[in-house]
Amino acid sequence: MPKLGRIMGLMSIRHDLLETTTFAFLDLETTGGSAERDRITEIGIRFWRNGQQLGEWQQLLDPQMRISPFIQNLTGITNEMVAGKPVFAEVADELREKLADVVFVAHNARFDYGFIKSEYRRLGQPFAAPVLCTVKLSRHLYPEFKRHNMDALIDRHGLAQVQRHRAMGDVAAMAEFFLHALADKGQDRFCTALGELLKRPSVPSHLPADVLNDLPRSPGVYCFYGENDVLLYVGKSTNIQQRVASHFSGDHNSSRGIRMSESMRRVEWTETAGELGALLLELKQIKALKPLFNRRSRAAKTLVSIELVANDDDYLRAQLVRAIEPHRLGDYFGLFRSIRDAENALMGIAQKNELCNQLLGLEPAHGGACFQRGLGRCKGACVGDEDVVRYNLRAQIGFHGLRLQTWPWRGPVGVVERDPVTGRTDILVIYNWMHITTVSDEAQLQDLALGGLQVTFDFDSYRLVVKTLLGRDKRGPEIVELPALQEPEVLMP
């Protein structure tokens, strides 16, 4: 009798959870790691309840896309094997019926469960089931071991060798581990673990099960770290615990989400008193630390703006500038991450307002009319045919929407944020739209010296602070004007 059969035959199960629950051990083979982009090629399921195997179901599927050579070599499933097989839509109703009223069991269940939900979502149908991850079950019952992948479980527990990376082979290994652990740890401990895992919020398999208990419900920034303390992701929230839990409970429809979940080893956080402090800290950490999975808000290598200056004939001429003086921001138009972005903005203004391409620096000055003049798209400032005052007024109107905000206070201000739950107070010192530092009370403000500080004028922070301080929300932040202080040293990216 095979080892699995011996375990099932010898076992007498009386615990209510095992007696009344059907466990569906499920494994998928797919065309890749992204539930959003890739598709299922094979489904294998074994049903078990109260010591009895209740049957199996296996199906190759036509993924409606090519299977790469790498995946063919890994799984042994070729394009020829799935040609003519049903597509998922053809088996969706049968599969839903089979998975009704069962516990969905998989090894690294977030992957398989995410693919199943994604397939049903393509059909416009919801899918939900209680989920048990055997990686987490192994970590719970055998915490002394570091590795809990399927190959490690097979070697560690002497499980039967199976055809790995085929659905029914992996299902057989998973089911045998389940029953081995039941016999090894005893019914009481095993069922206690099952009960805790089934009622517990989803947590990536390499994190402690109680990680959410330690997280605060206050505003702040959280960081996900992987192996060797590699920073994976930085995020912010007005409720750190709630936001991190939402990361864990996601279906991971992308390979990016799956990779981040599988790589995660620990979570750290920094509390703030309010949302602005959290947003500014998030931006600072993303730009300085460059987490692997943050796609936005990376620091620009340089910032480019536009300045209007009068030429020898008093016509306003546009020039690109890199060294922005924060105390005269109202003299600049737009902040761009590259020269190309700035030139694209200039071309749009020129076309919309019929301004001269030579005066906007889009065409070299050559002593004659610009190219657009010949097309009737310039009113002739390039050759003196348009009145200077009229042209300059039209130019100022055309650029008005890009004008940077002049700092409206006489000196620095303190933006006061208070968390009503924790009682924490932060005073964010801001000057010329730059976050200089944060203090916790007014006494620290009295001792504040800006002269020895270095700050960087940052595009994203500028937009964020302008929106917050000049927004239309009548409940805007409390702002305290500070006495004039020696200005900090401003660095440009």
C-alpha cells in the first residue's frame, strides 16, 4: 500500500473540523507568474474529508496564448498538449460546483487562488472560498525550519517522490504533507493550527502570523523588507495597520505583487501625526532609498523650468533653466523632469497661442522669420511685425497656467498636525514649499536654526505642499508663522 494510503487507512478522525470539512487540495500550472497577464494550463484537485479521499479532478486547458519554451521545460506541458482542450470558460461552471462548500488548499495559496479569481473575473463572475496555505501550515507546525517550499517538505518529511510541476503531482505531495503533519503533531495541535489559519487574515508566508497585531492604527509610513534586508516597498497611510492588511489580502493579479509577497521578510514603520507628514516622509524615503517595487516618485536627476526674459528688442524670450532660486519661484514656469518634457510644453504653448518659435527657443534665431510665420501660426514678433506690448501680454497669458507659486508668507511656517487617537503632535517646518524639518512642540521651534541645514528642492514635494497649504479645503491644516530665520542651504537635484 502506498504511504499516503497507509496513513489514510490507519487514521481515525473524530475532530469536528476534520469530520465536517471537505478539503480541496488544488494545484495549477500556468503560462507564467502574472494572474493578470498569464493563463491556466492545468488544474488538478483532490478532495478529502474525515480520513477519506473523495475523488480527484484533473483538466488540461487551452490558455489561448503560447506557452514559452521555459514554461514547457519546467512543467512538461507543451502547446501541442493543450491544443483543442477546453478553455477556462467551458469548465468554469463545473469547477465552481466542485469548489462549492470546500476549503481551498494550495501550497503558496495566494498564487493559485489569485489565478482562479482572475479567470472568473474575466468572465464577469465573482469567486470566493476559505483558503488554507500549506506553506503557512508548515511554518506554524514546524517553526524550527527555515524553508517550507514543496521540495523542502518532501525531503524533510520523507514524502513520496512525485512529478513536480504537474498539477496532480504537486497535489499528491501537498495532500501527503497534510496527513503526515496530522499524524506527526496529533489531532489536537493540528486542528488548532487549522482553526487559527482559517480565521486569520491573510499574511505572506514568511512573516510572523501576528505581524498585524503589532502595527499601529495611526498615520505614518511602512516599509517591506526582503532577504538580506533589501528594501522592497515604501508606502504611507492614515491607518498603517489597515493599509498593510489590504496589501496582504490582495489577490496579487500581477507578477510584481506575487514576487513582493513571496520576498517579504519583515515590516517596519514610522508613525506621524497626520497625512502631510506621512506623504512627505514617503516621498523622501522612496527617492533616497529606491525600493525595488515602488514605480513612482523616484528622484529626478535634474529639474528644468522655463524663465521669460526680455531680449534686446524687449520681446519676452523663453529660456530653459536648471538652477531655480526658491525665493523667486513666481518668476518660473513649470517644473519638468527633462529638457524634452519642457520643450514639449513650449511647443504646446506656441501652437495654442500662436507665439514665435524663435522667441521660445524651439528654433534657432537666424535673422529672419520663423518657420511658423510662413504657415500663419506666428504673428511676426520674430521680425518685429507684432507690437512688443501685445506680444508680451499674449506670452504672459499663454504661460500663466504654468507659473510656479510664490511663497505667500514672510518667512518659514509651521504646519501643525495632531493625531486625535494617539495625541501625537508634529510641527512640519516648511519654507518656500520645501519641508525643512519636523519638531514635536513649540519649544523646539524656539531653538530651531535653519542655517546649518541642507534641503533639496523637489518637484513632487513642491506639488504636494502647494496643494495642501493652498487647497480649497476649509478644514486645511493649522499654520503658524515663524520668525524670519537664516535660510537653509538649498540643493537642486
